[in-house]
Amino acid sequence: MQVNFDTQAELGLSVTEATTRAQIIGATIATIADLGYRRTTFSKIKERAGLSSTRMISYHFTNKAGLMQAVLSTVSETKAMFLQQRSAGLDPGDRPGNLRAHVETSVAFLRDYPECVRVLVEFAANADDADGWAMTSVLVTELRVGAVHRQLKQGQAEGAFGEFAPEVMAMSIAQAIDGVAAAYSADPATDLDRYGRELADLFERATAPSEKN
């Protein structure tokens, strides 16, 4: 699994500092995926990253909120780049085609980046953590439903989609993908390609203009 750490680069960082920062983020992602958000501590991250002291984490991220911001930004950017790469070449105006690509690539992401998926689930479940980052809930919601919600509304305005509540449809798509994630977690032999195709077919029919239903 190759997570995109480039989004965390900052002006003025030495190569060593940038490497250590990426190492800490990677260790945090792995720890959250393995132990869950609540059990992830600086001590556990230190052990996973092979650091000499938790002070190295505080040096780069100040506190838990700063580290969680970096982790969520990294995971979000990783997923966005994955979806963008898998959807390359699609006509931006092809709303049904882009919706299909979103569903199929979101399901494929479960297989290629399982740790990132688990981290997003943990962030969503712990968005009210007072020691975390205040924007967590906003960004997780945007990542799960924001882009597809806008695509659905625009497609309706253009006549590419039928009549439905776009916020409900966007959440239904997100929850359907969550269901695939749960099935895959329970049984790694789950055929994700089939799930992706059939979910895409389902939502293509559900969003089509009435004359196409």
C-alpha cells in the first residue's frame, strides 16, 4: 500500500524532518487501523514508528489534534488521488459515467488501501473527540458524501438524473459502500469487482431519469 505523504510536505523541512514526519503519519495510520482511534496513543505510535521518544511526535505535530489533522489530510488526499487516477479520461460532463466510476473506484479502494478505509471509519466514529481536531467531522462528511452530492445535484440540473433527494441518495451510496467494507472485513475473499459493478448498476438505475427507469 502506497499512501500519499507528499501532501504533508512543508517549506523549510529538511529531508530528515520530512522523512520522520511521513514515518510518524504512516505509523499513526497503521496504529489506528490496528487498535482503533481511542487506543492510539503517542506511546503506541512511538513503538510502531521505532522512535526514541514521544517528544519527536510533539516536535513535528505539537499535539494530538495536529497529528490527527495531518493523518486525515493524508488519507483524504490518498483517496482523492486514487479516485482521480481511476477516473482519468472520463468526460466530466458524463454524470452517470462519473457516478459509476465513483462507486466502482470507492469499492476498489477498500482492497488497495484497507488501512486508510479503517482510519476513515474510526475518524467518523470518533469525530466528537475533544482532544482531536475540530474539523474532523466536517472533512469526513465531505469525503464520504460531499463530491457525489454535488455531482448528483448538477446532474439533476442538466437532466442527466431523475427526481430524488440528492442528500439522501449521496448518503445511500456512502452507506452501501460502508456495507461492502464490512462484508470485505468479515470475508477477505469477497468479490469486490462484482460488488462494485452491481452497486454501480443499482445506483445507475436509481438515479436515471424516469423515462429510463
